[in-house]
Amino acid sequence: QLASGHGVRLRADLEEILDRLRQDLPAALKAKDFGAERERLGAHYGQQSEALFNELAERARQLEMVIRQLPNGVLMFVPLKDGKPMEPKDLEELGDQERADLERRQESLGELAAAILAKQQELSHHLRAEIHAMVRAFAARIILPLFEQVKSNFPGAPLAAWVDRARDHLLDNLERL
């Protein structure tokens, strides 16, 4: 229970926190240090993703194939003949055993590609999670002092615990602002 008139004051304080966050967070996210850290993370995860693709390309080379990416993003594994991609007519001239060997190599490469794609998707998930954590940290720097001021304005353990839960809820739901 709040004393008479304190509910209005508490509401005004909380609305001020939201206003400050809506105003200050976009500016903080445009700051150089946030941009630099986001670029660093992007480069870090980009290098890992590229290394995974290079692993796939190397395996393709070992299997005497080359990877072609179609405009729609689909990967094709094209066999090589004398170090050059085979033409459709070359493929038609393959014997049964050569065709079976080609299919086995393409299947092996397809399985590796699926595993690598899953790893790349996991990297992308980790990148998004790290960026979300950075945004949360920037928002926390803005609002934590404000929430502490609210708690000092309204002393009392039950209200302090409620204010802490409200702060955490706000930080966990920044995308709704």
C-alpha cells in the first residue's frame, strides 16, 4: 500500500524513466562505442562463418567438385573434370559406376553443407544474443540510476522489490518500446 498521493508520484516517476529511455537509448545506440563493438562482433562471427564455408569449399575440392551458389541461395555441387566444371554433356556421358561415385560425393558434400549451415545459423543466433545483451547493458546504464532514485523516494521492502521487478521487466522487453 502506498500513502495517499504516492501512487500518482510513482506513476509519474516511472513514466519519466520510460521517456528517458525512449529518448536516450536510440542516441546511445548511435554512439561510436556501440557501433564499434557491434562491428567487432559482426567481424568476429563473420570470420567464423567464412571459415566454415572455406571448410566446405576445401572438402569440395578434395572430392573434385566446386560449389556454385544460385541466385536463390541454393548450393550446387558441380563435379570437376581436368580441374574445370563439367558440362551437362560430360555428365550424360558418365558410366553407371562414375555416376554412382559422383552421386556419393555429392551426397557426402550435401551432408557436410547441412551441418555447416546449422553451425552458421547457430553463429547468427549467438551474434543476435550478444547484440541484444549489449543493448540491454546500454539501457541499464540509462535507467538503473533512475530506478534507484525511485526506490529512495519510496522506501520500503515490498515496493523496492516491485520496483526491481519492474526494472528487470523493462530491460527484458526493450523491443516493445
